[in-house]
Amino acid sequence: MTRAALMLVALCGCGRTDPTPVPAHPPHPPERAAPAMPDVLPAIETVATLLTTSFDAGQVAAALGTPQPPPAPDGSSATFVVPTDPRISRARVAALPDGRVASVALTLAGPITVGALAARFGEFRVEPLPEPGAPSTLVFADAVAAADVAIDVIVDAPGVAAELPRQSTRVVRLLVNHLPAE
């Protein structure tokens, strides 16, 4: 054999006497595990519980974190909050004219499935679609209740009814229903 042929045999591994198979492709580096997503359900529960005990929108905004000065980014009269809880990226507190909380929208740091919400808050109803192809609005009515208030948990999720429990969302709205005094 010529010197060039011997080099080719050596480089290709031909004529090896070692029985260990040579992999066709180099091994892939080990896959990295996806970063753990924060468990956001306790954060939702904490805010919902807060809404059953504190009705003043300013106090709720301050309890959630640092209220941002007006004007609101969406042009509304709502107060946007930079939350202290790392499981919540942003909060929006809307008030009634008398200063009581009307709703709180939470943008979560990680997704939560409709199934996880259903396991905690019970059955949900699906609101009629405003237009074909729009996400479904799911309402967990009276998910958290106290003597003078009931909190509805509301999320939007894409998909048909059978797929909804597997769908996830990052935005959860907490609608405060102030009950009339008896």
C-alpha cells in the first residue's frame, strides 16, 4: 500500500483490530433539563385571599408590590404594580368609583394549565366566543368566597372544549364580586 492509502485507512478506521464499534456520528451533548417553572398557583391563591380581606384598591396595589405612577400603560385608570412576588411578573388593579377593588389581572412568571386551576377552583364555564377562532374565556365562578365578597377566576385559553384542561395561560384575572350587605 502506498503511504497515502495507509493514511486513509488509518483515518477511516478501516483495518482496525479493536472490536469496539465506531459511532457513525459523534455523540450528542447531554440535553439540559428545562428550567423549573415557578409554581404559580399559590401566588394566585394568595392574591385571591387578599381580595377577600382588603377591598381598598390602593391598599391591594401596595400589598402586591410597587404601584407605578399614572398614567397606566393601557390608558385606563387602573394601577399597574411591579409585584414583590417573583411568581408574578405584573399586576393590574382596577378600582370601582368608590375606591374598592373591581378586579386584579396577574401576568404570571410561568404558565399554569387550565387543569391545575380546575383542580384547585373547581368546574369552570366557557363563555360564548366573541368571534370564531378567538380564545375561550373560562370562568371559575365564586372560586374564593368570604362573607361579603366572592372572587371569580377568569382565564382565556385556546382550543376546543376537550383540549381546554391541557391548555395553559400566563394571565389570570380575579374579578371581585362585592355582595350586598344582608
